[in-house]
Amino acid sequence: NSSLASSRRTVMSSAPGWAGTLSCSVCKRERMLGEEFSKKQIEKRKSNPRAPLKCKSCVDAEALAEREQAAARKKSEAGASAGQSSESDVLTCACCKCEMSTENFSRKQLSKGDARRCTNCLADADRQARAAETEKAAVKLEAARQAARAAERDPSKSAAEKLAALSLESALEAQKVTGIAPARARRHR
């Protein structure tokens, strides 16, 4: 039991220095954690270990640049064809309630009628969803760490219960580093 506790302390003391083995082909950062890549990028790496990967921040930056280019293209096309915008080209975003021209909406959002959202609101919603997902994973990992510490301190817990708590913590830490979710073992009858 004391060897289990001492090995746990060793692992926990090295946790802040963890680094992944992934690197981004766009920003050239190396030793990145799996949580910095989308699930699709992790799957791409699993199927082809030499495949170039893009981290979430590079994907976001490219999407923002693409949106800005599309807005500029729409603006130049509208200026060349009409000369000035008409009253009917002004729409209201369902999220921020701002009135703006149609160039601030994607084609898909324009087809949604009164439920349409501008590109800025869509980008903000996407960032908030990613931040919430990251926060949820951090809270889950911290809860698993506390449960593992509590299981170790509780003399009434069996070795199997302690091992289960430590295994869950390890699986969540591994998911953070590799980006691959733990697989549940199936029980055979």
C-alpha cells in the first residue's frame, strides 16, 4: 500500500511537466497535448502516423481569415454591382440583435430566416463551446484526482476500489495528453 502511494506521488509530481508527442504543421509548435487538437485530427493521426496535423488555434485562425476574405469579396462584389445597398439588404442578427448588411451572414444563416446569426456571433458561440468543453474536462479530471486521494486515505476501501479510482484518474490524464478517450472493457459472460 505504501509503494502504491509513493508511486502515485511520483506520477503526480511530474504531471505539470507532461508533454505530448504531437506537433502542428502550421504553427510548428511541438510536444503538444492531444487536447489541443480536434477529435478528427487525432483520428487522422491514428490512421496515418505521418499525417500533418493542425491544432485548434491554427484552425480557428484560418477560419477567421477565410471569413474576413469572404466578407471582403462580398463587399467588393456588392459595390461593383449595385453601387449602394438598398434597405432590404439590412438584416437583424437573432443573437446580438444588431442590424447589419447581408455580407455579415453566411449563406446557410441567411436561409434560416429570423433565426439567423451573424458570423461574429457564430464564432463567439464556437469559442464558448470549446472553452466549456475544456473546462468540463478539467473539472472531471480534478474530481477523479480528489476521488483517488480520498480512496487512498480511506482504510475501509478495498484494493480493487482504490485501483478503480486511480485507473479512472490515469485514463483521464492519458486522454488529456493523447486526445484519445479511454475505451471501456466489455464483460464477457
